[in-house]
Amino acid sequence: MSLRIGDIAPDFEAETTEGKIKFHDWIGDQWAILFSHPKDFTPVCTTELGAVARQKPEFEARNVKVIGLSVDSVEDHNRWAKDIAETQGIAPNFPMIGDPELTVAKLYDMLPTVANGGAATRTAADNATVRNVFVIGPDKLIKLTIAYPMSTGRNFDEVLRVIDSLQLTAQHSVATPVNWQQGEDVIIVPAVSDEKAREKFPNGWVAPKPYLRIVPQPK
């Protein structure tokens, strides 16, 4: 099963470093980020987990919960957390899903269903495709997917930027242009007619083309 934007995020039950969860219940009425790792005790992911722990207040300010997944046991996650604290100055302060039987990795199409063996018999290279970011809305629909190679650390400032855009555009009939940052001008979506746009944006807009109507970001 290939997951796309707009699909329902698959639900599952799993053990985590903060106890057993049912994923949809854990999300509740908030937004969520699920980001995955091919193996514990890997160098790039070690830096990422520290970075996300430091940025947790930024996610919380946006009503976003963060959860990690690594194709190893919860016991290994807890041992890895000590290394992360030592090298990054902060330990993970969010749950990490244990996936030693590859169940969630397969459910989210990060590994083929025919992948065999448990986590203990697999290397990071075997699990190279388990390096993804999923942003999931309160409606449990997938809003964003990004897959990264093992050699490239993820940019969580970009994930925050996209969440700002997603939350803004979910509330207003706008889209955000290239390289948009919070507070910058936005674009009225084509589905809104000029007549309706005048109601929504009474101060008007700038239109270098009829289909490109630029307005200040709604409050």
C-alpha cells in the first residue's frame, strides 16, 4: 500500500518509550509528526533526535505532538537515549516507537511487506528506506510526506515552516508561495472567485496575473 497526501494515516498499537499507545487515540485532536529511523545508534539520526528534543516547545506552540519510530526495541531506544543526551546535550523528550518486528515500517510502506527478519538481524542499510517524515492532521489524514537518504540530516525548521503553512491554509482560503515564511504575503486560492474574494479580503489584493492574487497573511 502506497501512502499519499490525503490518505488516512494507518492506525496501530505499539510499545513506546512512554508506554503502549494506539496511534489515532494518541494523536487525539492535535496535529502529529511521525518521523522514522532505520536503526538505533546511527550517527545522523542521533543528531536529529537531539534537535527535535530542543525544538519540542516550537511544536507544542503549534499544537503538534511528535513521535519517533526506529526499527529496534524499546529497550534499545532507552539505551540510545543515553548516547543522545551525552552527545547532543538533551535526551529525547517525546515517545519513541519500538518496531522490532518491522510492523509499523511495513504498515507505512517504508519497507516491503516481504522484508523478513526482525530488527536484530538487519542493518541500517537494510532499512535505508525507513527515513521518513509524516505530518498528520487532527482528522488523521496525511498532510505531508518527506523521505530522506541516510546521509542527509533532516531540516526540522522546514517541517515547522510547512506546519505553519498547513495550519494557516486549513483556516483560510489561501496558499503560501515559494519560500514563504510566517507573516509574509499569501495567495488567494483559484477556487475562490473574485466575488467571494472581495468578501473575504475587503482590502483587495495585488494581481500581476488574474490567477495570481496576492494578499497579506490573514491574522
